[in-house]
Amino acid sequence: MNKILTTRSQLRYTLESGRRVIFEPLIVCVVAWDPATAVRTTLTVNNTVATNTGIWDAGFTSQGVTSDHPQSTGKYYFEITYNAASSSSFTGLGIGVGPQGGTVDDFNSNEAPDGVVLYGGPSWQVFANAHYDSSASLVSLGGTNGAGDTIGCAVDLVNHKVWFMVVAGPDYYPAGGWNSNGGSWNPATNLGGTTITSGSKLIFGTFNDGDATETLKINTNGPFLGVVPAGFIGWPC
């Protein structure tokens, strides 16, 4: 958990002894990347930005990080922004949700057991429980590897489904809707979605290449670039 002090204009105050004012900073809990899980990845900006160290091998060695604060029920939304120096180079980007206690290796090898992973563009493929979900792949309007894109993720731990959408950036495809299904998939009404298993889940962010300019910025409490589906909230502490 990250505890972030707010600005002075947001401070709570109490009056004591007439005119004496004591300012007390409000503590805001923000779900972020968990330093204890970071492998070949460095964390900055209150652990909200993960950077690839560029140390990689073709054997899918661990390279990534998971969030703190697992959840086992409820409906949640979060966004991850991917950046890299080049939008055309190969990328090993992978984001999604997986089991508490799972490893980054699980997400770097097209497996995602007990979870789901969206791999970067231009193919934007989705794997869940060691299977490729062809119905969930995203259409890449910009045809890039995802650099500059913000991906929204809706996670329904009641009905055990997950949806993805590029909500901003070069590959934003407004007509595509969730998982580029033209509006026929909708988390708010439980339409479509990739099925996952039940159990306690965390947010995963992975790299699988040697590009040390890559970053993954997690946003769990807003403001968001995409529209949060009705009935969903930011991933809580």
C-alpha cells in the first residue's frame, strides 16, 4: 500500500484554543506495484511506474511485477499506460490479472494459469488459463506495439470475467468497444469477457524483451482516461 500525502489545499484542519489551527495531511491509500514482487524491474513514482531493466533471455525468465492488495470478490476497474522509446520495435508487454502467489513467469510464457493476460500490439492477443482466447483479441487501429497506449481493464470477480480496451493513445479504436467486439461485449451487463477462475487475484505487469526504455504505469484510483463501467469501482486497498 502506498500512503500519499495530499497538497496543503486538501489538508484537514482542526481548531484548538481559539485561533490556533493544526493542519493534518489526509492519507490516501493507492494500490500500486509491490516492490517485493519486482523481478528485473525497477519501481518509481510511489511504486506506480515499473521500468524494464533490459535484462532478458529467450527462456522467458521472470521480468515484471505484481500489484499489492489482492481481491477475491467485487467488480473493479484499473488502467495501465505503456510507454517505450520506439512504437515499432518488438515488445513483450503483458498486463492482466492473476492469482495471489502467482509468478511473473506464468505471464511471460503464454500461460496465465488462473488468470488472464493481454499481450502488446500490434496483435493484442489474450491468453487465459493456458489457452488463447481468439474472441478477445484487440484491433490495433494504429498498428503499433502499444507505446503511448493506455489500456483499461474491467475485472468482475463475482462472475469471474475480464475485459480489455485501449482507452487512449495511438491504438485507440472507439468503434471497437471492449475487446474490439463492436459494443457486443459489456462489463456493465456481463456480456462477453474472458473467463477466469475464482480466488484471490492481483494485477500483473510483465516485460519479455531487452528494451530498457519500457515502462508500465498503473492507475487504480483515477482520474481515469476511460469510462468506468457501471457497477465497477477502482481497485481498492
